Amino acid sequence: MSPKDLIDKLANATTEDKVLVEKAYAFAFEAHKDHKRNSGEPYFVHLFETAKTLAELGMSATTVSAGLLHDSIEDVNVTPETIEKEFGKEILFIVDGVTKLGHVRYRGADRHNESLRKLFVAMSKDIRVLIVKLADRLHNMRTLSHVPKEKQERIARETMEIYAPIAYRLGIRKLHRELEDLAFPYVYPDAYQETEAMLKRKRKELEESLEKFLKALKRVLGTAGVTKLKTDYRVKGLYSLYKKITRKKEIENIYDIMALRVIVPTINDCYRALGIIHSTWRPLPGRIKDFIAFPKPNGYRSLHTTVFTGDGNIVEIQIKTEEMQKEAEYGIASHLQYKSKTTGRSGFLPGLDWVRRLIYSNQSKTIDDLEESIKDVPNWIRDLVEYQKNEKVADDEEWGDQIKSDFFSHRIFVFTPEGDVIDLPIDSTPIDFAYAIHSEIGGHIAGARINGNMKSLDTALHNGDIVEIVTKKSAKPSTKWLEYAKTTSAKRKIRSALQQGENK
């Protein structure tokens, strides 16, 4: 456990990066030298493990250093002025943000909404605050057995209902999967034991079948000229498996308990490999998914297919590039920082300017300015900014229900007639679709064609629907639209239009 262990995990660390991490390491070690955890081990171990997770996620030296310092203000009374003097305003801002998040406690339904509010407000100001907090929570969950029993379930449930879903929305599967699985035995102990025993029985049988199929797969791809590839398999997370069993009823009906991964150099290779696989093994109808052409809302990209192996078994295969695999594990964290090969300077990947604006928005822009500047931000993050503008929420319970339905529910892909993809919460209607495109279109809906047929405005949309909105200048929102709309953004705009109508 040394600064070198962290520095070695940093991508292209400069001399300045190394000096910063070494300084933060020494400062945190000294500040927490008399501080112990419930397990009896030095508290510094927790700080180091948090920083190590951040380094493994590919975060910058600044964020890794903030991970080492994240409990300095809260637990050992280091002043904010000292942090700023020693490490600068940027690190102080992250540490202070994590400190404030540390005051969030899940107490059940009555406190749940305020917890969510604070988390999302912190997220919209600087996403690094939230990633440090997720790394902090991961190590706390790994050591949850040392926490007093009366606190274990609350912390685990908070992890499962707040932190794991946010990691999922950020696309950081590495954190999402482990947070869920660590919380599972504390929140649903009986279901955990049953699922674990079920997977144990099934795993040996599946591993033998997969090893055999994997050899055949590599041989077939190699013969067809696809020789630059990596293959492995992943086992479905226990909690994810449990949720699927509750839906499918029988474990035999679940085909992705163990999924093969085929990693190839380019997108063209992905589609080529898929064609070769389908020409050799028969795919299951309805199980071919193209998340490259139509990525999931959290950015996940891959080709998925499920095939009959020929020996009585069925296997899911995921085909992706190295970059897609990195994105699948690290999500938004994989995009936060990179170094240009030509200039050597840090920056943000093309098309991800919204990340930079999100990170630095709190220091230079008002929320109104921010909304104007982030035209390319994903819908779900833009909506978070709108929540902060909308101070007058009807009540906390309504706010909590809305944010859970908008951000934590499954999403659907719906198309404009031009082929643009609009992602919405499940059960959204043409009204939600219209407002997601533009407020002017939403405010003048006269009708909707779904897949070429006129449908009522309360029709639930489904994956793949092509929706065309018919507008008229004379059409205006009515109170009925509030019943039809599912997204908070649409409801807010409808209420605003109705109020303006009353005031005329």
C-alpha cells in the first residue's frame, strides 16, 4: 500500500500528477494516523481503497487525490481552508461535495426523496463528486460485516435503491454490479441464499458446455479470417439473476446466466463476426440485439445474439470492440479524461463536451446558462438540471415517485419519421415524445401517428415505434394531458402552459 500502487494505475501520469498523488497520500496518512475503523484496521486503508477504485476507473490524479482526502474535513477536522491552500480549489470542491453527500442517510420512504434530491443536485454540479462517493460506498459495502448489525440493512438498502441505480445510469457496470451483489444478502437474505445455491448447481454444467462451445467458436471465426480477437465469459450478477428469475419463473428460461464475450478490433469486425456465427449456429428468434446502432441510454454498445449450440444448450454471445468493453465496465468514467496523442494535454473525448460543461458548470454558469449551453447533453442529465430550476415541486413524495419513474425505470427507444432516436421511460405516451423533441411541438399537439396509424394521445409507446406528431397552432395543453404524460419534464411544461393560460 503505497503512492506508487495508485500512480501505476493512472493513465499517462505526468510528473505533476505523481507529485500531487504522493502529497495527498502523505497528507491523508498523517491526518488519519490515529483514526480507526469498526474493524479495528487503520482508517487510512479505506481512503486508499477508495482512491484505488478511482484509479482503476481511469479517473485523473485530481480525482484520485480527492478520494484520498474525501473524509479529511468530516472525520479529522481538517479545515476547508487547509485543503484549498495545500491542494487548490478544484480538489476542495470535490472533497466538500463528498462531505455534503456524507450527510445523506436513507431512512425509508419519508427520507428517501430528500436523499435522492441531494444526490442529483451534487451530480449535476460536478459528476466527479458522485463518482468519488460511489467508490467510497463500494469499499464501505465490502466491509459492511464490521458495521453494527442494526445499521447493516439500512446501509445495504440505501446502496441498492440509490447508489447502484445511479452507477447503472452512469453506465459504470463495474460498480453497479458489485454494489448490487454486496447489498443483496443484507436486503433479501433468504432470496440471496436460494439464488446462490441455484447458480452453484447450474454453473458447473454451464462452464463445461461453454468451454466446449468456445473452442468451436474460435475455430469457426479463425477459419473465416477473424483472427484478431479476445474471448472470455462473464457470469451474471447474483442480484441481477434473482430479478430475472422473479420475471422468468424458471432458471432454465434464462439464457444469459453465463455469456460469451467476443472482442474484436473494429465495428466492421463486430458485424462480420455476427454473420459468421449466424451462418454456423441457429440464432433464437427475437434474441438478436444491436446496441451498436442503437446504444442503451447509459451509452452501452454491443451486439447480442443467443444461439443453439447444437448439443442441446443455448448460449448468449456479446460481440464488441475493446473500446466498447471499456465503456461497458467504466461508463462515463471512461470518457472523463484523456490525453491527446498530439499535444499531450488533457481534454475530453469528441462529442462529450457536455461532460466538461457538467463538471465546470458550478464554477462559471448559472443553471439557466447551463441549460442553454448543453444542447448535446443526454436527455436524462438535461432533465436533472431542470429539476433544480423547478424549486416548487408539489410535494416530496410526488417528486420521489417521479424521479424514480423517469430515471430508474427501464427505457424505450422510439423513432421520429426521420429515424432520430428518442429515449423515454417505459409507458411514455406521444405527449412525452413530443415534449422530448421540443416544447413548441409538445404545446401544439393535435394528434399522433404511431407506425403510420392515428392513435390517441394516451397510447403507451413501445420499443421501435415510429411516431409522427401532428400539430396545429390552435391546439393547446389541457388538464387531461397531465393524466396522459408520464415524464416529469412534460408534466412541468404542461402545468406551466396551463398557468399562463389562466393568467391571460
